[in-house]
Amino acid sequence: MKALILVGGFGTRLRPLTLSVPKPLVDFANKPMILHQIEALKEVGVTEVVLAINYQPEVMLNFLKEFEPKLGIKITCSQETEPLGTAGPLALARDKLVDGSGEPFFVLNSDVISEYPFTELVNFHKSHGGEVTIMVTKVDEPSKYGVVVMEEETRRVERFVEKPKIFVGNKINAGIYLLNPSVLDRIELRPTSIEKEVFPKIASDQKLYAMDLPGFWMDIGQPKDYVTGLGLYLNSLRKKSPSKLAFGPHMIGNVLVHESASIGEGCLIGPDVAIGPGCVVESGVRLSRCTVMRGARIKNHSCISSSIIGWHSTVGQWARIENMTILGEDVHVGDEVYTNGGVVLPHKEIKSDILKPEIVM
């Protein structure tokens, strides 16, 4: 089987992290976002992953090439010369996706994190005989999304309602699909939307089905959702592979610590924290709901909550970082500095307090 991952453009919502690497290579739970998807695809028998990309393809491919032999999976790029939306890239990559076997192929949005129940998706797709299966997930506020309306018994999709004013359902498109090759005959090579143009036509032909996504789901393409998604992911990890989490008297809730990181005396860490490779957390540090990326140093008695600390950054002694502060790569926060929601671009030094959310360029 094959899979196409819609990598897309510049990752502006996750800046300043995406100023250093393309969005799918931003670390999530101590490994690049996209690796979570590729590893799950490998488990269900996918042998080739095509990345649909229009920004920095050489950076992405150079990075992922080292994982090809480890995973035993072929990774190629389909590069857009202009943004083609969410359907155009399928037409562009047609020759890479169709091999004459008639096998369906996966399509994924690159910033979706979940438990990826791909085996169940394949089994369900083969059972109904339609052209497309989309995964749907239940949300509390459907008025913010495009809602999928379907027959409950057959799971056949009837229509899509964009940001409904009155309640029509609470299931939304989760950005994970299984498509028959015949769908490619419906897509022109031009900028086009799979959600708004292609799927509604297939639904009107009664060939589109929906499967409920078990477990958690989150689009982690922006900082607030990234931090929420980390909590959901770690909670899922606790249920499936608790041995991967860190335990001890100074840990609260779910904490992921890379084996090469070091943690000093008298710290209190958690819940929902990921500490990456080579990180140094000195003594008396308090961390909660945050990610500390590879090579960062958190100095004595600092406190970090609901924030992302970028690669090789430093947080000074007695500093306080909170309220969705995002430090880019190689940012240095001085001793006793307070940041309240600052977004700091790479290679900056912060010597004075950031009292209200702002971008530091």
C-alpha cells in the first residue's frame, strides 16, 4: 500500500519553530511530527510514502532519508510549483500513487496526531465497497468546523455542512482518508479543495463513507493545540506503553524524558511534559504542560508552564515562562526574566520582562 501526506506550505501558525525546520519536522513528543504518522503507516503495511510539499523539499527529504533504512519504507517527494490546495497534490502525484494493483491509498494531513487506527480503517473500507472512507471525530463545538452528516446505520456520508449555525451533528473530518485509485479521475491538476469540491461530489454519488476515529485526535498546527495535543498523546501512551513514560517522586502525571536528558535535584515535573534529547534541567526547576526541545538548558529554580522551549535555547535562573510563550531555536532568556505569552524568533536574547503577549523579532 501507499500513502500521501499533505505537507503543504510555510507552517506560519507554528512560527517561530518553523523558521528553523519545515512544520512536519518540528519535534512532537521527542520526535518529528511526521515520523509518528510514517511509523504508524509502516505498521499497517505501507511500503511507500509520498510527501506533497511546496516548501523546502530538500530539507525534508535529506532529513527523512536516514529513516528509510531504519523503517524499511520508501519516502519520496511530489513538489508543487504553486500551492494546489488539498486535492491538486493528489493529481500531481498520480503516477506515484497508482501502481496497477487497484489497492486503495492513504491520504493524511501532516499536522494531525491521533492513535492512527489504520488497520480498522482498511477493514471498514473494504467492507462497504465505496470509493472513499474518511475518519471523523467527535467535537464539543461543531459550529467551528465543517460537520459531516451521515446515515448512522450504514455510515454513508450524505453531506457536509460548513460551520453550522444550528446543530446538524458533532462529527468532523479528522484529516485521515482511504481512497480508491478511481478518485484520481475526479481531480483536475489545479488548485482545488478535497473537502469542499471533491468529497461532496463523491457523497452525492453515494460512494463516500465515514468511520469514527477511536481514541484522541488533535490538529497540532498551532501552539495552543500543540500543547493540548501533547497531553492527549501522553495520556494515550500511558494506556498503551506506560514503560515509555518517566516515573519518580519528582514526576506528576504523564512525563516523557529522553534517555540522554539530565534532571537535577529537587525538581517538580509534570503533568504533560516532554523533555528532549540532550536537555539539561538544573535543580529546583518546575515544569508543567510544556515541551523542552533537543539541547535546551533550563537553569536552577526556573518555572515553565504552557509553553514551548525551542532547540538549544536557555532559560535563566529564577526565570518564569508561561501563557503560551514560544521560544524559537537558540533563544536565551536571562536570569529572573518573566515572559507572559511572548513569541521569540530564533537566535534572540531576552534580558527584560515580556509582560503581555507579543512577538520579539
